[in-house]
Amino acid sequence: MVLGYLLARAGVRVVVLEKHADFLRDFRGDTVHPSTLEIMYELGLLGSFLRRRHEVIRQLTGVVNGHSVTIGDFSHIATHCKFIALMPQWEFLNFLAEEAKPFPNFALQMETRATRLIEENGRVTGVVAEDKNGTREIRADLVVAADGRRSDMRESAKLEVIDLKSPIDVFWMRISRLPNDPDATGGRFATGRILVMINRNDYWQCAYVVPKDSADRVRAAGLAQFQKNILGLAPFLGERVRELDDWEKIKLLTVQVNRLAEWAKPGLLCIGDAAHAMSPIGGVGINLAVQDAVATANLLFMPLKSGAPTFAQLQAIQKRREWPTKMTQSVQIFMQDNILARALSDTAPSTDLPFALKVLRRLTFLRRLPARIFGVGFRSEHVHHALRAKSPG
């Protein structure tokens, strides 16, 4: 959607396919980071974007063995918005669709699923799509696969996936929130258990972290034990844990961390999760995808105006975006292996704060580093000046 919007602003004809009838689904990527908010500012959309309902996170906090600690502080980031905006992803997508609507060269086709690629003479020339009227072909100078970590287009292209492994999975759920609940969004750590709670104003979006492939054991222990585990980490929830009265309300997110060896082949480019599935740590997935989209628009809007981009021009996207992707995944893998996995393996009860967090608590300036890594990233993309002028038609 971001890439389609940017290319439409540049005068490129764009067709965006969405397989569902609307965007109203329980996405996990609801954290809009300062890097993405900066893109909205550069496009002149920030004011209207922030008028949509959202919550604000200015600090990342955690409760570890009963101790509260601030892990990241966004107040020193060199961006216009020194905070994370919590906005449902369907709201973000609807916003982009409305902003793109005035451009006659932008088409959003709902209930239309791209099922496989069309390849001719060694080049991708379009997709086969299914909608309520049947199957049809859509031809294009460039197909961009932005269809997620289970990308049909990536599979159709038979691109090699490098699996970086993850030691965790996540149960995803929501619990109602009361006005006198704590405000802070963050993680809660105790012996062998981790719960991340995101303040969504009238409810908590919760992620209960478990060891990889342990979901069946958690379910077998029963809902009562699951509720007890949640309550042990967040005692203020009280009787509200009983809202989790059916496993249908508790969705399993199988965590993947991977990336493609090659993001492109002639006529096809993969971006976002289709090119690199991120860990949920830091909530950076959607923001890395937006950065990919901006880099793609910057580098390809001129070639697309004159026809099909060359394979070398597509490879340039990977060349620019692969390093920040690798760096971010390296940080996530380090945190998964050395913090989350170790915390989940703990068996001895503790009331102490780990040494690293004691240092972070004492030397407050260190909080800027996590905020910089997850709020802005290792390479910030900025909208090309030629794309900042909005000119429908």
C-alpha cells in the first residue's frame, strides 16, 4: 500500500491486490514507529494521520521480577515524532487507501488474490489472480510481492529462503483494560514466563511468549493454568483473565526469522515480510517493510515511467535494504537467544534485577540506544523530493 501510494504520486500506474474484502483483521503489526511517522511527515500526511485514533508510547518499559525498568526512551530521537503511535493496521491501510483514491492511476482491487506468477522468456510479466468472478491474468512491467511471510509469490518464484531460526513462539490475545490499570506498554518477566502487554486504550493486546514448539503442551495444561500464568505476571488483571475462556480467543503466532538469498528475479521484487520475516521483538516488521517501500519507490519510479526496470535495478533494492535488515535481525536474534530463551528456561524463582538492567536503570542515557535501533533503525529512508509534491493525475 505504501509503495503503491508513492508510485501513484509519481504518475506510475499501479494495481494493488488484497485478497480479503476489507482490512479488518487482527494484525500483529500495530506499532507505527518514528521512522514511519517521519515518512508521513515528508509526504505532508502526518497531521491527518495522527487525527486517526491512536495511542502514544514515549518509553519502552518492562517489569522484571517485580522491578519496573525503562528500557528505551524516544525523547532524544532526531525525528519530528519522538514516540511510537499505536494504530490498528487496518486503520493505517484504510488511511492509505483513502489518500491514494484521488490518483486516477491507482487501483485497489479487493477480494482479489494473486495465486501464481506468469513467466515468459525468463521474465515475470504478471500474475494469475482469483476474484469472485473467477480467474484472470494481470500483466505488469513489475510484480512486487508484499504478501507476507507465507508469500504465494515468493513460493511461485522458487526463491531460496535462509532460515535464521527462532527459539520462541507467541500466544496472541486481548484482555479488557480499566481506567485505573497501569499505562505503560512493555514486557513482564518472571521465572520461566514472559508477557508483553500493549496498551490499546480500552483493551490490552497481549503476547504470551513460550518456547518454540511448546504450544501443544501449553494447551494440554488447560485454560485454568494459562489464566493463572497470565495473572501471575499481571496481578492487576484480576478476574479479567477469565475472558480467556476459549482457545479460539488465543491465537498462536509461529515466530519466524528468515530472509531471501535473492530478493528479485527479472520482473519480480520481494519486499517486507516476503523478503525478510522479522521477529516480533521491537515491533519493527511493519516499519522495515515501509522503509523497503520507500527505497523501492525512490529507486524505481523513474525506470517504471519508461517501462520495465532492469534486473540490476531490482537488485539495487536488495543492495540498499539488506544491510539494515541483517543488522536488525542480528539484534533480534541476540535478544531471543540471550534474553527471552534464557528467561523462559529459568526455573529458580528470583526477585533480583539482571545486571544489564541495573546498569540501564542507573545510566539513563543508555536508554537512547534501544530507542534508536527500534524507533529509527540502522538506515533511515527518506522520500525522494520528486515524490513529495502531491499531484493527482
